[in-house]
Amino acid sequence: MHLGHPEGFSLALFEAATLGAPVITHPRVPAATLLKTPNTLTVELHPTSIARALLRPPPPAKPLKKPAEFAHIYLALYHKISEKLK
């Protein structure tokens, strides 16, 4: 779970998503808007929304097979974020 949108791009969130772990995040976290994976769920900062997400987290996904895939995808997302910030 990563709900802090002021932090920006969370490498921990990205690593968890690419490893297939269920991820719950705030929709304003840049990685959440770029990661369109079935194991990522976005929730608003409201206790009820967070509780529902914890009770029914997204399903796990298959992890990426090659470590190089992780680096390639991370760099591509980083460049997308950089372009959006310009």
C-alpha cells in the first residue's frame, strides 16, 4: 500500500507491481496512473475506501520474467513522467 501522493514516483510501488504483488495506491501517485496492471488498485484517501481495498485487494499477477524487463519498463515510465513535467 502506497497512498502518499506528495512523494511522487514510488520505486517501491513499481517494484511490487512488476513482481506481481497486489498494490493499493492513491490515483495521484504518478506510478499509479502509468501502471495499468491488474494487480494495481487506486483508492481515494478516505477510511472507507482504504478499508474496502484492504479487505478486497487486487489479485496477484504474474511477475516479469527477466530483470532487464524491470529496468526497461522503469526507464520508459521515468521518461514519460519527465516529459509530462516539462
